[in-house]
Amino acid sequence: MDTSFENFVKNLQDGVYFVDRQRRITLWNKAAEEITGYAAEDVVGGCCADNILVHVNDGGAKLCEGMCPLAQTMEDGRPRERKVSLRHKQGHRIPVLIRTVPLRDADEQIIGAVESFSDLRARDAILLRLRELEKLALNDPLTRLSNRNHILGEMEDWLREMERYGLSFGALMMDIDYFKDFNDRHGHDKGDLVLKTVADTLRGAARSFDLIGRWGGEEFLGLIRNVDREELARVAERCRVLVEQTAVSLPDGPGRVTISIGGTLARPKDTPASLVKRADEMMYRSKASGRNRVTLKPAAAGADGGEAAEGAPQG
């Protein structure tokens, strides 16, 4: 074997071993030693059919004692990939992904095979960490709702779907009333409690295919799918009423929480910025009209008036 190639194989991160036609092990790399606990001198010259690693499939069959993937590859020349488990030198089992390929001479005759194997525990740990990082990147850590970046990405997708397939949706901008005064009076810990309470309530008020996220500060944004103006008003009013019925525990008794909501249907040629701007404008109209109410904007292009849905004003 070429020395440079042998050195390359010996330093791969996956475990690798070579066998000849009699399934005698001719090379055992460093990663194979680290994954299995067996040093090269323990196995080189031995036969993998002697059940050194005790490969077992999901059904519990011992592969090394019969036509294992390595032997099958030498028989028909076809590469294989399997999830199995092997036994570590210390006795415990390790889930691995094995890949087998044939070794051929200059005349294309099969003279052996190569098996590589990677520790699935490490891969699963990496995948779990990636999922955690993805969750951190897309979720607001306090409320566990989608964060602004995730909402913006979804909004762009929904706008494309609306343009391509005609799928309607609306946006609701929701702002906690008098939140700054509440924070100043009761402190940031209680303010965080209000944010989490409102977030949990809005999550429960939305339908399974809607998206509710924290836009920033005390503002929440809802993307409400497959609605006309009447249905958007119903969803918004349900959010308002349910939040109005919540309370947070304060030293002097339950604290009332309300939100002001502005909504609009998405329009052709909308961008996330234009959609959010209209919803935001309607939310400020709700604030100016007394708070704790819903104000929706007509979907027709060019309309500039808001129409308040029924909602009790907050004093």
C-alpha cells in the first residue's frame, strides 16, 4: 500500500479497517482504536469473522458470524451502509454507522474490502446541539415565542405563497398597555412575568397554523393564515379578550393586563416592512382610542382609514 495513502487513512476521523479476501484485518487506524478501545496490535492479523467487535443489528443478529455487510460487499462488489452497534473493549455497546466498499486490484478483481465506521453518539450530540442553537436563533429566550428574525423570515415566505398561490393572511401588532408604567412601579421581574403571561395567553389564543412572536420590548406580532377581514377581526378580538382575563400576582393583589391591537390583511406587492407598518399604525390608533381594543385596516389598496372592532376601552 502506498505510504502516503496509508498515513492518510490512519489519520481519518472515522474508524477504518482493511481486510483481505479471508477477512483478515490488514490495517486498523487511530480512530478505530479510539472508538473501539482496541489497539491495532490487538486486531491486525486477526479475522473480523472471529467476532472481535460483535457487530449487532437492530434485530440482535450477530453480523460478524455470517454474511456481514463487509463479506457481502466482497461477494458482490456493492458498497453498503448500515446502522449497527459494536462492542467496546470494555464491554459496553456503541451505535455506529458502517460503510463498506470493495478493494480491487489492477485487473478489477476484488482482493478485500474496507469498512469505515463513525460513532453515532457524537453525531447525535452534534445534531442535538445544532437543534438547540437553531432554537436559540429563532426563539425569544424569555417568552419562548418566535423572535423577530424568525417572524420576518416566515413573513417573506407567506408573502411569496400569497403571490404564487393566492393564500391570504393577516398581521396583528399587539402591544401591552401601560407596560413602562408597570415596570417602573413593580420592577423588571414583574415586567418579565407580564411578558411571559401575555405570551402564553397569545400562544393559546392562536390557531395551530398561525404564528405568534415577540416583535420586541412589549410588542407581539401575529401572522394569521387563511383569513378574510372578518376572521382576522375574530382572532384579534379573541386575543384581546383572553389577555384581558389574565392577571399577574402582585403584592397588593392580582394585576390586570390588557393589550392594544392593530391589524391588516396582506396585500399584493406588500413587503414585510409595509405590512408591519400598516399593522403598527392601526395599533397606535387603538392606543389613541383608549387602549384595550382592536383596530383593523381595510385590505383595499389606497384605503387609509381604520375601523375599530368592538373592544372595551381601558382607563
